[in-house]
Amino acid sequence: DVKVTQSSRYLVKRTGEKVFLECVQDMDHENMFWYRQDPGLGLRLIYFSYDVKMKEKGDIPEGYSVSREKKERFSLILESASTNQTSMYLCASSSWTGEQYFGPGTRLTVT
Amino acid sequence: TQLLEQSPQFLSIQEGENLTVYCNSSSVFSSLQWYRQEPGEGPVLLVTVVTGGEVKKLKRLTFQFGDARKDSSLHITAAQPGDTGLYLCAGGETSYDKVIFGPGTSLSVIP
């Protein structure tokens, strides 16, 4: 059974803190993605990666960075968390077919 | 810029009723996927359609890809409370491309 796991289901951080969200997939997929999901705004792509050490900006990369040192792991970093980054963060991986497999999500609250 | 529109945005029906939700675009997609997302969880892939005019069935769910590969529909027969969730369509220009997600249709099936 395919599996994408995320390091935390719920996270509460203070403004200005550095936040790491980790995602691991066990399907040997080349492609990995980070989205945020907000009511009324849908799924928005933050960053994606087609290969190890490669990254591409999505639609809303500002305030975020990513790291992909190993094929199975894709990390999202909030360098200095702000309240407007309170959101549901979803990681996904995909094969060459483009079908995406999502993790359970991390609900991040920045106070 | 590719955009996917979904209608209706919200749908509340009684158990046992039939319903259809739509996904439309002005762009041509190489494939289109449907996902269902339950509250607090990540989206789960239901089906992928790749050929214009293709029809796929998944138990009580019927998916159709438009002849021109610009639109798709999801029909649910005899809806059940377990069908409640957010239904997302997503399309990609090529197999290797990042997909574009629609805003979703939020379905509530009342017992």
C-alpha cells in the first residue's frame, strides 16, 4: 500500500520561529510537492521537486524554502513563521503518470 | 494560465439521491484525476481518465472525460453519508507536469 507520511499532524509555533515540516514517501517516486490549503482558496502549490537536490517554485513560494537531500524525503522550511502562514500543509508525491498521493496533512498554527 | 472550475461549489443532498458534479476548463489536459478529501485528511485519488470520451465506474461513482479533454463529470448514484467530503479534480498538460487543482465541490449527504 502506497504511503506518504508527514512528521506532525498538528503543530503550534510562535511568530518568528523557524519551522520544519518533513515528508517521507515509500513509493520511489521522482516527484514531490508541498501545498497549503486554506478555506476558499483551495490547494496552492508552494514548491515541488523532480529529483534529489532539485527544486522548483510553485505559485506561492514567498516565505518558504525546501530541501530534498534524499529521494524519499522532502522538507518544507518556514524561515521565520508568521501568522499568515497558519494553514493546512499537504505533501504529495507522484509517479510518471502524474497521479498524486497525499500525506495526512499538518495543521500549523502560528501565534 | 490553466484554470479548472468546479460546480457546484457546495451540495447538500439526502441519502439515496443522485448527483453530478462538474469540472471545466478552457485548456486541454492529457489526463484528469478526481480526488476525495475528508475533513482533516489529505486528498485520496479516486480515478484517472486519459482518453477523450472515456467513462470509468467505481462502484456507485461514474466518471466521464469530455471528448475534447477539457472537462469531466462525476456522477454518484444513491448517495450515502460516507460519500460526504470535498471532491477535487486535477489536470496536467503532460504526464510529468505538476497538476492544476480545481477549487473543489463540498458534498454533504444527510442520513
